[in-house]
Amino acid sequence: MYPEIAKEPRFAFDRDGYFVNNKGFFIPTEDLYLLAILNSKVTWFILKRICSVLGDQESGGRLELRSVFLVNLPIRNITETTSPEQLSHFSEETRSLYSSFIQGFDSGPILQFVDHRLNIEPQQADVVRDLLAYLGEQMTTMNVTKNNEIQTFLQFIEGETGARVDGMSNKTKIKEYYAYDFSVFIDILYRNRRLMRDRI
């Protein structure tokens, strides 16, 4: 599922069967490969050039993510060329590469692995597809963890200040506190001090 308007990739995998209103859309698939592709910087670069834009897309403008634009994305259909046994082996290898990346943030081994799979004959694009699907799954898990942390922090702020975040000015920046310098967050809280019970 994804919003109609966004300033960054916000495609999400719904496991809970949510309904969306007319400001949200869904793609009826469980394809984590597609999720990874849609949330990639390359796809966002393309979308910025084909979607209608509200404001300047390079300066915080928002894209209108309508299906008429999304259907034109050049997303490759992957043909199966690798045996199930080999796919299982490569799956273990890619998980190990990902684990190493998380520990040292060196993307070189993963990129070399991908480059090799795409440059042999027959090409093993299905191995790369499975890697991207795995990364999409990891992205979904991390996003759930991130959202839980955000909610916990915002509840803490509401408990400490006695004010609801939704009632504060600049609430979007408060809710996206992680994207700004901490001094910006403190400044916004200070400007909302009249709503708070003598804490700031």
C-alpha cells in the first residue's frame, strides 16, 4: 500500500488487511521484490520525472503517486533460470552477506555478488530477485521497529509535557524528530510551551 502524495518512497507491505481511503492505494500482491524496487532510490528518481509534482521535487515537494504513472515504471519480470536447490544455497549466501553488511556497512561484497549473478550465462537474475525480496522483508521489519520506537518516544513526550503532540504546532516535525537535529526538536517543544504543564 502507498499514499497518494509523498515526498519520499513510502510503499509498505500490509500483513493485517487494512482498508485505505481515497488518499491511499494498494497493489494486490505479496511480492517483496516489488516492494524493494518501489522503495529504491532509482525508482524514486524515475518517479520524480514522470509523476505530477506539488512544489519543487528537489526541495521537499511531494509526488502524486497515481497508478497512471506507476504502470509505466520499467520493472523487470524475472525468468526462473536457477534450480530450486541452487536458489536455496544462494539464499543462505545472501543472508550471510547481508549479516556482514549490517555489522560493517561494507556493501562491496553484496554488489560483487549481484554483479557476478547478472553477468554469467545463463544470467541468474532470479537470485538477485530473491535477494531484493529478502531486503524488502528486512526493510519491513525495520520499519515496524522504527515506528514502534517513534510511538514510544512520542507517548513519553506527551506523558512528560501533558500535551498531545497532535495539538502542537509543527507536529509533523515533532513526529519526524529523527530527521532533524535535536536542537530543532527542543526549539519546537519550547514554542509549544503554553500547551504544557510547567515542564519546559
